[in-house]
Amino acid sequence: LKVRVVRSSPPSSQFKATFQESYQVYKRYQMVIHKDPPDKPTINQVRLVPVSFEDPQFKSSFSQSATLFAKYQMSVHKDTPSDCGENE
């Protein structure tokens, strides 16, 4: 497994070249860890939000995303609430 940070908005050439492979890894993770059926999520359900505190879409969804992240981390990975603060 190789992790790389690539620009998704606007999509960089690296993002475009690796999206299908990255999606397949994500889908496999969802099926194994979360027991999602093979037809979920579809490629159209994958939504990327730019990670920039200057971006209005990121700002508007940050609190909801942080709450969801914390619930996920505590439920699936047994993290403590202090491990899941907004700074994490």
C-alpha cells in the first residue's frame, strides 16, 4: 500500500491516473470492514471536498464531518473522544 497526497480540485494528472485504483481500495475496505454490499458505494457516490479552511464548502461541512469522523473512530477503532477532536 502506497499513500500519496494528490490534488483533487482541480483534479491533477496524478489524481486522474490513480482514481480508479484508489476507488477500488476504498470499495474493498468498505466491503471488508463495514460489510457493504459490492454495489455500494458506487463511483458516483464518492464525493471529494477540498481540504482548505479557505474553501466555503469545506468550512460549511467541517463540523458535520468532524462529528462523523469521531463517531466512526470511536465505534470502529475504539478511539477515545480525546483522540477524535476537531484538530485530529
